[in-house]
Amino acid sequence: MSDPRPTRILFRRLAILAGFVAVLWLVQTVNWATGYSLNPAFGLIPRHAAGLDGIAGMPLLHGGFAHLASNTPPLLIMGALLALTATRALFTVNAIIILLGGALVWLFGSSAIHVGASGLVFGWFGFLVTRGLVDRSPVTLAAALVVGVLYGAMIWGVLPGQPGVSWEAHLFGAVAGAAAAIAIRTHVHAPRTRAVDRR
């Protein structure tokens, strides 16, 4: 008899992911309606005490609808890949990516207001690639790399030189994701195509 729990867990994770993206669009609408007043109030401002709350606020804020629209597909696809392949501890993994990645941007980022969820996407990318290497999971590793290439050339996104792009958030997000993969012993695996018969 097949165990329904993995399916329920997957659907719950996907529902949380969809809800998170919906919240981003709601926040963006409020931000737009208020003349983007949320960005200076809650964005990450490196080496300023007033910008510390931006460590948590940065992934929720965007510079415009086009910015959020460009982040939405990789959020959904990379997030779904993470939900499908990681076995546990996703809350802790995300906390490390947000807190460590944001703290590194606050310490070493350029003098600007840093906003956007792309640091989280790069964190998931770094986590999946590192866990794929550690767990020797070629399917997961290959899938993460394909998504990275298709959406915004992730490998190049960690390099400076793109005006208006927080490459520091990309770089430190990926670093934080790799650190989470090493620190948290959650395995990744290829998506299962059939249920396990437990007797």
C-alpha cells in the first residue's frame, strides 16, 4: 500500500510557495500605491542600523512590477524543485539563506537600497547545487543547473557590472545556500515516479 504522506507534504510545500509569491505581489501592489515608500523604510541598507530590518524585508520588496515579474518564474520553478527534492528542514534552510545572505549584504554590499527576492532564488540555487554534489545526486544537480541557465544566467548574476542589479545579494545568497546545504543534513533526491509499497 502506498504511503500518501509524501504527496501531502509536497502539496503543502507547493501551496506555501504559491502563497509566498502571492504575498510578494500583494506587497508590490501596496508599495506601488504608496510611491514605493516601503523600499527606503524596509529595504536593506548596508552598514546602516536603520537598514538591518532589510535583512528580512529585502526578499519581500521589489523596485517595480517588471522586477517582480522577472523574479516570479525562477521563484516558482526553483522553489518547486526544492520542494520536490529536499527531504526536510526547509524552514531552517530558508532561514539560513535569508539571515546569512542578508547579513553578508549588509556587511559588504554597495551603498544602495537592496530589494528583491532574487537573493533567495540564488540561495535555493546554491543549496540545490551543493546538496546535489554532496549527495551525488546527478538528476537534482543537473536540474538546478538547467534552471539556473534558463532564468537570468544565474552563474553570471553573481558578477558585478550590471547597473541596478544587486549582484551582492545574488552572490551572498548563493554562498548562504551552499552553507545551508553543508550545515543542514537534509538530503536531496531525484523526484520519485512511483510510490513505495510499504508492507
